[in-house]
Amino acid sequence: MKLLLFDIDGTLIRTAGAGKVSMERSFEDVFGIGNGFHNIHMMGRTDPSILMEALSSHHLGWDEEKADRFRETYFSILKNEIQIPRPGKRVCPGVRPLLRLLDKRSDIILGLLTGNWQQSAMIKLGYFKIDHYFTMGAFADDSSDRNELVPIAIERLKKEQKIQIQKQNVYVIGDTPLDIHCAKPYGVRTMAVATGFHSFQDLASEKPDYLFHNFKQPEEVLRIFS
Ligand SMILES: [Mg+2]
């Protein structure tokens, strides 16, 4: 059995700003501050860690009740924003055929490992109608620290699907150096794809086990799991 854990933004899909705009608008709604995420790096991080940094950059403390309100507001704004046409909004090249092929394999489990909350992950993937491929995952709801998500996903598979997986059969697939960093310490395999904002060269310098420009040749990816 093999477990494939996919990142979402830049790896499976591009929301072309719908995610960021929704975060900004929710921040303004709840905290009364426009452009709240200015100068804050979002790529490869969990949404709560981005929120925490934004709050501290505006000298605001963490407030559980407001954080809940932010999350709920974000989900409802995102549901609308994701519908709006935006240049570059798409499923990443080759991802649809790749998922179709992987889905046919009875020895492969498709999961998510993402800095999104579970609900926003499903809003994004649901919009593109690729949410049904993923039977499990580890999300920002599980930990605000992306580096903790790999063991959470492995444990969840054991608990919910009664499958004990060897770490060399776990593949973490993402578009940023942080996707590679969060996986390497656990001895799982890393696969990077340059369909996000990071170049092929940037990702190569992180030495992932596998590296692709994109997934336009899904059979090349399938070969890894033969
Ligand atoms: Mg990403």
C-alpha cells in the first residue's frame, strides 16, 4: 500500500488570488484592518500560522472567539470568490488525468497534506470537482505547524482505515520548499512539482526524491509507484 499526500495550492490547483482575497476580506470584516496580510508570506504555510503572524504584525493578540469568526467568514467569502473568473485560475497541468489514473490503483491511497483548513480545502477542490479523489488528509485544523502534519496523516490512516503504512511508502507532494521540509525529517518520500511560484531550480536545491516541471506526463509519475 502507498499513501500519496498532496498539497493543494500550486500543486493541484491555482486559485489565482481567490484564497488571498478571501483571507484579506475576512480579516477586514473581523478585525477592521484592510490589507491585513501585506508583506506576509503565505505560500507553503498553514492558514492559522499566517493568521497568527498577521495579528502580531498589527499588535493584536490571539483571540479564540475572533479566530473562529475569521474562519467562518473566510469560508463563506471563499465560496463566492472561488466562483469569480480569474486569469490563471485552474487545475494544474496534468493533474486531472493523473488523479484519474491514480484512483484506479487499488494499492494507492490518495490523501491531502495542506496548510488549508479542511473546510476551505474542500471548498477549493470541490469547485474544481476533484475533491472526491481524496479519502483522508491532515489539515491546518490538526496543527498550525505544517511540520507536524505527516505523522498525523499516518496515524489517521491507521485509526480510520486500519492501514499501517511504512514510511518509505508515504509520498508528500508539493510545490514549495516547505512541503519538502515538513516531510524529510520523517523519512517519507518527497515529490516536488514546479507548478506553483517556486522554480524547478529552487525546488531542485532542496533535493526532493522526485522533481517534476509539471504533471503533463502522468505516466512518468505512475512509474514511480510501479
Ligand atoms: Mg502549495
